[in-house]
Amino acid sequence: MNKEEFSGAVKKEHEPKGILITGLLCFFTMLQFFLQGSLSIMSNEVKLDFDLDAASMSILSSAFFYSYILLQVPVGLILDRFGMKKTCFLALILMGLSCFAFAVTSKFYLACLFRVVMGIGASFGFIAMLRSIKLYFPANRFILVMSIVEAIGMIGVASLNVLFSYVKDFSGWRSSIVISGLLSFLLAFLWSRLDLGHELSDAHNDSDSTHSASMLSIWRKVASYRLVWFNGLFAALLYSIITVFVALWGIPYTEKLYQISTTEAASLVALIYIGLAMGSLCLFYVISILNIKLVLRSGTLASVVFLAWYIYFPPQEIELAYLILFLVGFSCSVYQLAFGIVAENVPKNVQSTAGGVTNMLCMVGAPILQPLIGFALTLSQGGVMDGYETYGVDQYRSAFIVLMLCLAFAFWVSWFVFPNVQENKV
């Protein structure tokens, strides 16, 4: 039995443990996704509490992403060298503490600071989850397992958005953040009870050079791969549907569009997460039948078309709006192929770091596009209602032109970035 076959056999033997570990990291990632976009379901209340306009609100929201994005490469390096046990435990504790601090502060600058700290803790979740899939499951199941985990995570985020919108209506937005902190502590406790001894030995056996190499040398090696950077650019442009539209501006726009409550708007926009989940489940099987480049480009183009339909030509029937947003999420699921392409085209000893770079670039749309749209709304001089600034549908549509241009560029990038990716490599 050669080394590769032996590694696959070992991974198969440890799959039950891998399901438990990856599942818990999936909940970590789910909570992370909720926290990064949580202000979208409580924007009116937060703006009123801190006396913010759209520009300031976008800065508060994007503060989470500054630390999250900047730490993606260091997180990958840390996980490559030190493993997941202690780092993920400490990350969950830090995320929980920052939630409590954010929930009690009344100062805008402190709120921004605590959102930054929240992003530091959250930065470990997704990369650790990718690492667990690589460690505990055979390589040919990476996309399948990731798709299943992504589906569970997106359904979970959609459920949390709707659930916490009710909590916010019942007891205020601060209570929602406190509960999020308690969930972080619960996950930290459960994580501390797991035995991850196999992770250390397997990672060591797969690549002793990772532990002997310096972090700088690992980074230099990853940085030399052109595919990693262009792959991440594509993911960033397409995933801006989530980081910009879903995470902040989609819910207030939907409230105005259909004159419905925040909870109803959150339920409607959550269909993007549901579509993303269903698309994730189908993705593995679709790329096993069709050309991966065709799937990637078709999904990107469909995302642009469906979101433009919803924003600029919205249906009067809200039932059709549910379908359109579901299709936005379903087609957007092709962004995950970027992670599969990286995982199968870089050496094993730098995969966590390469995944970190990809995820860093994937999220970079938030701190850039969220404030751009926020400043565009502020310059449009919206009205005031119940003590906070409010904007009309036409003002949102004008501001969303920035987002639509980025998605159109994503389609262009998808056409030119991946010509040399081999079909059997993903």
C-alpha cells in the first residue's frame, strides 16, 4: 500500500470522528456568518441607538470584516503549524466575550472596536472547517463534504436570521447579541471535550515540512501561485451578493420595496441562503456530469441576471420574489468551486494557508462595497423616520449599481481566470 492509499484508509477509519469535528466547526462557521451579517436585521434599532447615518452604519458593519480578512492568512499559517484544538477554543471564547462587550456599549467607537475583536475570533471558523475536511475525509470527497456542510450552514444562518429577528422584536437587538455570545461559549465547551489527537499526527505525517518551515516561507510559497490570487478575486466579486446585499443592505431595501416588517424582509432575503444551501448540495453532482468551467460561468451569469431582476424589475407578487431570491442563492453557490480548485492545485503542506488567502479575498467585498453603498445612500440625503435616516427604493437602486458592476466583472473574470484548470482536479 503506497502512502496515498494508506492516508485514504486512515481517513476513512476516522470519518465518524471527522463528522463530529467538522459538524461542530460547521456550527462555529454558522454563528460566524450570522454575526457578520447580524446588523442587517437590526439596522434601524442600531442606527437609532448610536445615532448613525448609512455611512456610519456601513462602517460599523464592515468593522467586523477588517480583522476577519486581515487574519485569514495568519489563521491558515497558525492552523498549519499548531492545529485546531487550542486555537479554535480560544477563538470561540474571544468571539463570545466580544459579543457581550458589543451588546452593552453605548459608544460608537467602542462598538466598532468590539466588532473588530468579534472578527478576530470568527476568523478561525471557516478555515478550520476546511482543514477538518481535508484531514478526516478522502480527497475525492472534498467538494461533496464541503457542499453538505455549506448547505447545513446556510440553512442554519437563514434560520438564525429569522429567529433572531423575532428575538430582536421581543427583547431588543442587544439581547440577540448576548444570546450569540452564550452560543459561542457553549460551542467552546463542546469543542474542549473533543479528542483531536489524530489531527496532530495526521497533519505531521502528511507534511513534516509544514512544521519545520517558517511561516514566512509558507506564505511566500502560497503567494507564488497565480491561481490562488485570481481564484480569490473571482470568489470576492461573486460572493459580494452575500457580504454586501444579504449581510447589510438587502433587508432594509426589501422592507421599503414591499412595505413589510424587518422580520418579513429577513425571511424573504433568507431565501438566498436557502438557495445557496440547495445549490451546494447539487454542485458536486452537477460538476461530475458537466464541464466545471461551464458550471462556474453559467452560475455566475445567472446570479447577475436574477439579482438584477429582483433589484431593478421586482415582481409585484411577493411569491415570485421568493423564487427569484432562491435562484440568486442557488446560482451563487458556484463560488465554492474556488475553494475546491485551490485545495486540489496547491501542495498539501500549504493548503490551509492557501484556503485562508482565498477566504480572505472572498470576504474583501464587505469592507470595500458596504461603505461605498453606505456613502452613496448618505449622499442621496434620505428622509428621517422615527429618529433614524431612511431611504427610498430608487436611492437603493442607484447605490446598488456598484454591486451589479462587480458581479458583471465576476462573470468576465470567470471566463479568463480558469482556462487551465483540469476537469479531474476538482
